[in-house]
Amino acid sequence: MNSFLFVFALVVSFIAVRIGAIGFQLTGVEWSLAKFQALSCFTGTGFTTKESELIASHPQRRRIASWLMVFGNAGLVTLIATFANSLRPSAIVTQVTLPFLDMVFPPSLLPLMNLLVLVVIVYVVYRIFTQTTIARKMTNALRARIIKRRMVKPVTFEELVVATGGYGVSSIEICDDSPVLGKTIIETDLRGRDITVLAIERGEKTIPNPSAADRIYKGDRLICFGKLQMMRDELCAAPE
């Protein structure tokens, strides 16, 4: 029973971290960083000050991080307790189920056998959740469900690099409701708001150091440097 609970808690933990990572990504965090931050929140380790600004400065991300921390504490306690109980001689491998072991291994080695079985189980679960095809299908299914249930509102604002003082480099997709749609860079007056457009990505074409006369079209992706919150306010569509 303890072994079953251990496997169940392990699977739920993997799913919880993946849901948290999807939530962070939908709010604009780059995927690899979203996975790292979700795992950091869940385990309470590796949550660095610089990267945590991405989470702490955003209301939706703070809520996601809070839930991950709560579930992480409960999940880790459950994993440790069930893991410890599973090492008992009668937990997994026993003389009753495998009587021939008594002729090869003394009963004192049964906890070691149980440990080896648990290691194999952890490895199998890890491979299932990190194997590219399975992980991709599971991630896509979870993402679609999260969006359908409106658990997290997707954004078109992606923070690429975070510097001190709330500054950073961001990638912003221009959509129908963007306040800068159809304007030239000089007409947007982004410079006056301390925002610098470093490049415009238009399909497969990239326009580095765009001029003041370059116009911004729907579907363009602007790579900008400035205050992250200012860029979100000035370049993203107004919230519904």
C-alpha cells in the first residue's frame, strides 16, 4: 500500500510541476525557465533572486507559485513518508511472495531489494514524463485543458532577459488590440517611455535596429529593452 501511495504521489508531483510550468509559460515566461521555476517553487530549492523577479512581479505567476509551494510541501512530505515505509522488509519484496530469495539473500537485505525496486520505479516514471513524444503530448493536453477552463489567461508578452531594477528584454507579439498596431516607431513614442525597440521579427525576416519610420504590423514580434511593466502596459493589448 505504501509503495502504491509513493508511486501515486510521484506521478502527481510530476503532473503538478508540469501544470505549473505551463501556467508560467502562458503568462509569458520562456519555456525552459518556466520549467525550472515551477520545479524550484515545488521543491523550494533553486529559486534565485534575479529570476524570481519574473514570478514575484506578476500577480498570476505569484498565485501559481503559491499553489506550487503548498502542493510541493504536502507532496514532499508524502513522498518521504511513503518512501521510508516502502523500505520495510515486508513492503515490496518479501519472503512470502518470493520464497526463493531466502536461499540467496538473508532477510536483512530485503530493504536493499525494496530500495532497488523503488529506484527502478522512479526511473521509469521519470523517463515517461521526460520522454519527448509522451511529454509533448501530455503538455499539449494539459495546456489545452488549462486554456479551455480559463485557469490562466494566455499573454503575448514573453520576458527573455531580466536585469536589476525591473528592466529586461522582452518579446511582444502585436495583435489586433495592440496600442502600437499600424504606427511607425516614432509615432509610438516608445523612446519617450524609456523603451527601445531592438528588432522586429516579421515572419522569417528580422529587422535589426529598426528606423523611426518602420511601421508595426499585425503579427510582428517586437524585441524591446526597457522596464518590463512599462512594456507590458504600453505594448500589450488592454486586459478584458
